[in-house]
Amino acid sequence: REYGGRPAPRRWLIRSLRTAAAVSASLPRASRGLRAQDSQVPEQALELYSFEASPFARLVRERLTELQLPYLLRQCGRDQWQDWVLPPLRRRLLDDYAPRQRNRIALMERAGRIAVPYLVDPNTGAELFESADILDYLDQTYGR
């Protein structure tokens, strides 16, 4: 209600609504991502190529949070219509596809395709697509 001795800016009300919407989206996931678990701490932070709306990337972000693993988030937001085409279709139909967003470009250069989530672990050299594979990897490598 107040910030710096003055009434808070009205636009902050919208931020509160966004927070409520984010919490609502988490309700079906119960307590996933909320409770910390013991884990082995990696020497270097992991890297996760992701974008906020991906339900598969969300699972990985939750597990990273639960295991308290430091990671660098590389947002791969969509900024052109071709980015909205599913990766398998994009490979078949759009042979001239070239990403424009910097993290998408980096992912294409690194992995040869764009699909999220994509995890890079500089501690072991592992690089993985597919949320189920990433979750198994995190549990086996860092879980206790």
C-alpha cells in the first residue's frame, strides 16, 4: 500500500494480480517446487534453456528449485511466427528457419535444434533434451 512514505504506484496492483495468477497455475502441482530436498551441490551452476510458458520446462525448474541447485536460466522466448511451430514439424516444413532471439541462436548452435527444456551440466559434460530424461538425470546425479 505504501512505498517510500507515499502511496504505492497503481501499476503494482497489476503485479499483485499476476502473482495471484502464477500461484493459481501452481495449485494443480500441489507442493512441487516449494519444498527443498537435500542434494549434492555442483561446483558450477547448471544451464537451463527454457521459456516460461513451457509446461515441460516448468517441471525441470521445479526440480532444480527443490534440489536447491544453482542454475543459469536462458530464456528462449518466441519472437517470430516460426518459433510457434512444434520442433518436429519445424524441422520438416521450415528448412530455412533461422532463430532471431539470442538464446535460441545459442541453443541452435549448441544442440543443432531448438526444443526446450535443454539442460547443460558443465560439471559432468551432460547435455539433455526431454524433461523426463532431465528429471531422472538431476535425481541420479544430485539427489540424495
